[in-house]
Amino acid sequence: MQNISRRNLLQLGGAGLVGLTLPKLLHAQEANRRGPHPQPLSPGARGARAKNVIFIWQQGGPPHQDMWDMKPDCASENRSEFESVATTLPGYRVCELMPKLSQLVQHMTILRGVNHHIPDHNPGSMFMLGSGNPPNPTIFHPTWSAVVKRETESTPGIPTAVAIPSEPSEGPNAGFLGAAWQSFATQADPNDRDFRVRALAMPRDIDLSRFDRRRQLLEDTNRYFDELTERPDILRGFDRFHQDAYAIIQSPATRRAFDVDQEPTQVRERYGRNKLGQRLMLARRLIEGGVRFVTISEPVGWDTHEGNFTRLRQNLPVVDHAVSALIEDLHVRGLLQDTLVMMFGEFGRTPRINVQAGRDHWPQAMSIVLAGGGVPGGLIYGATDRNAAFVTDRSHSPADFACTIYNLLGIDPHKYYPAPNGQPTPIVRDGEPIRAVVG
């Protein structure tokens, strides 16, 4: 033992125990340098209306004028080739390829006035995913799930935030909060026949009793070295990662929540036997199991620079089928009132169809879909001009939208966190909640 430092032992033994590696140790070091974390608040401590969130990230820029903001009377070079269908809200019509969602508008708020100025995927995504803060090369603001994880009282053995299969690569992830506030990533797809969450799988030939013996050995070693280490704060951060991982691995409830094979065949079929459908079904199972925030990276893809209408004929029926199943399922199970479903991308699409029969980036207008979680049902808020190009009524920034979501969750959007530059930094730097949504 004299020639092995506690740090080396942790790196070797810890990696074998739960797969934690040196980069995560360094992330923990970074987080611990920022000082003690505030005591998290319970979900209802600030009058939250949404207890849970299912966030469907539509990377690429879903074309609002082909979905939620159709303009049948616009110029022919701008017009969608799709017809519209009536919804449950008199006078409001949506794309014909969304017949199931058209009948659920009474559960939804459609925001058509959120806009910004960045027509590029990565910085636009940073804007919309980074809690409504404009992208900044010197500081990454944390994404929604990281803030919820930090502000929510955790339940031992149940991850507060889960990403299926991972957090959007275009976004800031936990940003300056550090890796301790990252979502638990499945790193696998529930639509796969042999779906298994690798982080929950025990190494071959290691059962729980042997796992516990290894854990006890590591804890005994920790106590031996505690007085000798030169940086106990680093190691405490590393120990915290281990404690969380142990609790999740040993939790029967968490294992059950991830076991999609327990779902009846008819339920799986209702969601759709495809990547989006099965990800949404797993999200509902996780919410039932106590997870607070689930991020789904939507797999259909919206970067329709060419063949826009051809691709939408493939994409929209999948979205219609899966998202309608999620909303109906949450409603029937009594979960929709407490669970906020939100669906959007980094921007919308240009009004004019290009020479490749596609559309290009357009942040000046987009549509954001919300359902459940205390939002008004049947609210169509904001309007665009006859070509769906510019907001003409009730314009709002991404910061306003972020403040709205945090208000629904009972989180003060302007609360300050310590940042790496030493300056206290608010969750959302600007903005005010949209009163039509939060009341």
C-alpha cells in the first residue's frame, strides 16, 4: 500500500467498479472548486405547477409553416404543399399529416412568437438549450436538465435527469455547473431488440454481494488515506459520483423503469416501433418511476435543405403517432397535469422554398409546442405575417421562454450561481415569463 496513492487506487479500482474514469474525476474537481452547493428545494417549494418534464429536442429546425403555423393564402413560392385539417380548437388548423395531434390541441399551448437572430445550428442550439442565454465563447450556461437537477431534491437510487440516448451534442450540457449535474445517459436505444443500459449492467462474474465487498474495500481505503491526501475536496467529489452510481445500480425501481420489455405489446405498438416512439414510451416509464427530467433527442432530423416535403411525409406521421401516444398515455395515467411536455428545435425555416425544394435556416419565427404541466390548454399564442416569416404579435425572446419554463417548475430563473470566472451568474440573464402561459 505504501507505493500506491489513494488517487491511483481510486482510478484503477473505481473504474472497474462503476466505470468512472479520470475525466469524470477532473470534472468533479472543477465542480468542487466552486464551493458548497445550495440546499436543493422540494418541487413545490416555490409553487411549481410542473413536477416533471419530458423534453423532445427537434434538432435541425422543424418547419413551422408545414406544421403548426400554416399559411394557405401565402404566395405560391412560399406555400406548403400540404393541406390543413381542423383541430379541437375552432378556427385553428394544422398540417394534414398530424391528424392525431390535431385532436389533442385542447391539452396544448402553441407558442408562435418566440424568435432570435442566430441562423446557425450550433450557436442557435446553444441559445435554445442554454436556458435562453445567448451563446458566449467564454462561458457555457447550463441546459434545462442540469438546472432542474441542481434545484431538485434527489431520491436515492433514482436519477433526477435522464437523457435518451444522450444530451444533445449541439448544446451546453451542464455548462459551467460541471459534470456532477449532467443527465444520466442511457447510451443505448430502447427500440433495439437487445436494449440494455450499460451503466446499470454489472460486469461479468460480478454479483451484488461481490460488488458490495468491493465497495466496502474502497470505502476502507478512503478512510485510510483521508488524512494523507493533499486535495480532499477533489476526492470528495469523486466519492459523490461513486455514491450516486452505487445507489442507481442497486435500485430495483430504477431497473424496472428501464425494463421496456415489461410494457404490453399493444402499448409499444401505440407509441410506434421506431426510435422516437420507444424513446417516448421509455420517458413515460421513467417519469412514473420518479425521474424528474427526461431529454429525448428526436431521431427523425429536421435539416430539410432539400426535399423538404418528401422528408416531412416520412417524419410527420412518426411524430404524430408517437407524440400523440405520449400525451394520451400521460393523460390516462393521471400524469399530464404534473408533467410538462415541450417540443421545439433551434429555429424555424425560411418562408421561401429553395431550388432544391427545401428550406433554409430562419430564426425570426418558429413554433414551440407545450402540453400539460400547468400550461393553458388550447392556447395559440403569437402570430406571424402572411408568409410565416416575421412575428407580428406577441414577440418573445428565448430568455422569455426560459423564464416561462422555470416559472412553471417553481425555479427562480434569475437565481445566481457561482461561475468559473468568479462572477455570480444568473440562470437566465434576461427575460420575463410569458404571462399568458404562467398566469
